[in-house]
Amino acid sequence: MTAHVTLQDIADKLKLSRTTISLALHDHPRISQPTKKKIWALVRQLRYEPDHVARSLATGRSNLIGVMVTDSTNPYYADVIRGIEDGAREANYHVVLSNGSYDLQVEAGRIQEMIRLRVAGIVAAPAFSSEKPVLPPFWRNLRRSRFPFVLVNRQLNPPIFHQVSADNVEGVRLAVDALASLGHRRVAYISGTPAVVPICQRLAAFRRFARKCGLDNDPELFDCCELGPRGGYEACGRLWAKLSNRPTAVMALSDAEAFGVLRYFREHNVKVPEQVSVMGFDGFEASGFSHVSLSTVSTPMRQMGQEAVKLLIGAIEKRIQSPQSIVWPAKLELRESVGPVSSASVA
């Protein structure tokens, strides 16, 4: 591995000042064209690359964007991060990624580390559990500092940071209306823990629209699980074990848990959708390729990531001041896993 070539190395070889080299590379009119050509020839020969860390130390600005999500292995955030990287690359920024692990205190430490790295701004999905969170001191100070900061997949009311999210409430309404229109009245719902904002929004919206559509008001139809397919599998097992009057449909907080539900039914010879329908949420790419393709509410995860970067750059450049809230529409995707109630439905 060759040593990193610096501006000073180039200056020494050409017997010019470091300032002259820097001005030439920025095409400053003070530097003559013959000198610029000589400098650029050596730059190409030595394969010089700018030291972004040194530049950020000198200018107080960098081309780094910090990204902190609760769990980057979650397919939802994997897609959001791809969108953030697309937007950052287009704007000549690079991404520094960190996981917050659903712990506000840990997340505060991660964000402090990024700020010490002199990132220009941060896109984050903190573990807020309420649309109106009581902010711990770190978060209050971050808000007051006006450091460029954008929430993704967090819709606070009112917004206290810039934020980009999907319309979880409308998405749940679409799903519940679709199930009700197919004759389903006994619908189970699997929520999740940790109960961060979008999980809480979806559960509250399901309860609200279930009442409006006249679905069974039975607390035994609800279960809560750890996030992921295993959690959905285990929650479905608990529902089936305790319910003698079983549901004709199961809705899960996201596709990940719904995949676990599908697996449980397959292992226990419960036919989907002939005996029970299954509805997910988020629209993972894999939902169209499960053994029974999963009906879901798709959210534009990648576009949300791109939009978050646009909002962040607007804040970095001070074009956007007061907190902005962008809510993307959700779209119902009916596939094989949802069908009408039939005489073969589980009793």
C-alpha cells in the first residue's frame, strides 16, 4: 500500500507553496494556466486524492452524512439506507452508518460520535415511542443547536425536527377496508416490541379502523412479539393455541412478522387464503416471492431515504429553517395471501 500523497508533497516537488497548489486545484484566476497545467500533470501522475478529513478540519465542514437507524439488518432500513446512499452520492456526500439498537441513550452516544467526526448533518430513526415524546436533555440540546438533523420513519406531531415518513394510518385503513370488504370480521393483529412510533401508529390505527368497519372487538385477537419472522411465527402460535374461535384473517405490523405467520400456517397445515388470510405491511421485495405471495401495504422506503437526504442538504445549506414534515402515501398490494371468507375458514 503506497503512502497517501498530500498537497505538501506536490508543493515540495514543484517548489511552489501549498496555497498555490490548492488555488490551482480550485481553478482560481490568480494562478496562471501554465502553472495549473504543470500542477494537474503531477496530480495525475501521483494519483493525488483530496484529504476530506483535513479539509473538514480546516473549513469546519465535511462531505460526510451520518446515518443512524435502529437496526440496519432490518429489510426496511436496508432499503431506506440504499435511498440515502443514492441521494448522498448524487449530492457528492459520503455516508457514515451506525446502529442505535432501540436505545435512546445509546443513540445519543452514536450521534455525539458522528458530530465529533464533523459530519455535515445526520439522518436518524431514533427509538421515540410517542408522537409527542418527552425529550431527554441530549435531544433537547440537539434541537436547540439547529444542527442539520432529519428523522426518517418517525412522524412526530408536531414535528420538532425535519422528518420523512410513510402514511402509516392511511396504510392501515386501506388494509382493514380490504379485509372487511372480503367479509372478514374476526381479524387478529400482531404488533411488536420495542414499541417505537410507527409500530404504535399502526396498532392505534388498526384499533380505530377495526371499530369503524365493525370487526370483532375481542382483546384476545391481539398479540405482541419481538420484531422479525421468528416473532411473528411465535405470536401466531400463541394466538392459535389460545383461541377456540379462530380469526379468518391475521394482520402483522410488517412483512417480516407476516413471513413468520405464513411459515406457522404452512407447518400446521392451515391453508392460506382458503382457511385464513394474511396481511403484511411495508412492501419488502421478498413479499412478492414467498411461497404464498404476501398481500401487503407498500411504503416507498428507498424514496423516503432519498427525500431525507434532500431535506438534510436543504438544512445544511440553510435553505430550510423551520421543521418540515414529508409524508409519503402508502399503497395496498393484494396478492395470493388474502381472499374472501369461505366455509373452509378456520372455526
